[in-house]
Amino acid sequence: MTHPAACNPPIHTLEESNVHDFWHNYYRKVQTNQQKPSDFAIFVARQYLQAVDVDAVSEIGKSIVDLGCGLGRDSVFFANLGHNVLGVDLSASPIISNARLRFVQADMGALGSASSATELGCHDFKVDMIYLRFCLHSVNEDVQSGTLSWASRKLQSGSGFICIEVRSTKDALCGQGRQVGRNAYIASSAHSARHYRRFVVLDELANQLQAMHFDIVFSGEQCGWAICQDEDPVVIRVVAQRR
């Protein structure tokens, strides 16, 4: 493969008009000095990218696709470790690309389509890792299924990893607001008066991945993993390897 936020906000807010404009304006307001990588990115780097020292540059760069990358803080972190990273988000990222890092504006709901393949430069090559932090709970179940299916096709068989961090149905926010689908609600938040969130069941996610030719190598569900200012949600972490 040539090339494949403070708190990362979601890639989608369903039923909200001008989604792209909303998040583009949001990203512009976030301070550029809030670019410390997420705890999940550090966990993934140490456990699955062999980065014992997260300040050292890897001699063997992996190919990583960061879906729903937001401002790209985790994309930048992985690139600085020596990996080749493609950051993908519905809103154009303000971060400048470099030799190891490229950003494209694309919709997760269109992954696998001919137009998406052209936008991403993703035709026949395989990648080593697909990383999804705080984005699956921002899309509906159909988009989640399509995204995981696409990931199964794009990852290296026998070695590729998918790494997911997502809000759990055990989170205190689950059930708040107007219900618009199974475990899906629209409520006010710090980001928007009409913020869409869909909460995920750990066992269902694991079963879906296993049905798509993944083996679960890590799974967990707790608070303390995604603390952002005064918010400490219950989140799911799943890492699975493509068979």
C-alpha cells in the first residue's frame, strides 16, 4: 500500500440537516493544541503495533485506515510512529497531509462503492489495520454492517486487525432523548441540540465480527477508557483479527 479530536466527535449525526457543514464548523472551533492521541490509540499501538515506546518510530510501517478520524489526532499519532495512514471522515480535515499521512472526505455509508474506491484510492490492495474510534455509534445498523463487511474484504487475511471503540448500551446516555431506532436516540449534547447516538451491545458486535471471518482477540466494556473533560462514558473495545 502506498498510502492507505480533543474528544473525537462522530462521523454522522443522522436526521440532522447539513451534517457535513455542522462537523466542518465544529472541527474549525476545536483548538489545534488539543491533539494528544486518545487512550485507545495508545492501547492499540502498544498491543497490536508493537510500539512499546510510543515515542519511537517503527522500522516496519503498517498500513492503517482510520475511519471517522475527525480532526485526525489518532491518524497523526500512528503516522508519527512510522505507519502509513489514511484518515477518512465525512467532514474535510484541517490537518495537512504528509509523506505518511493522507486525509480524504468520504461517507462511511458508501464504503465499497466504485465512487468510494476512487476517493479513497482503495481498489485492490489490502491493509494491515482498520481503526474505528467513536464512529460506529454515529451511524445506523445498516451502515455498521456495511462498514464491517468492507473491513473484512480490505484487511490482510491471517494478520489484519480491526480495532473498535464505541459507546455501549450500558452507558448512562442510552435511553435519553427521542428514540429513532433500536438503541438509537437523538438528544441535546455539547455538540448539537439534535445529536444522534446509537448504543452498541458487545455480544452482538462480537457475533457480527465472527460471522464476517474475524477472530476476537480482545473485548471489554467499562468506563474509564474514554474520559473527556467531565464525561466518562461506558464504552466497548473490541480488537479482532481477520482469519
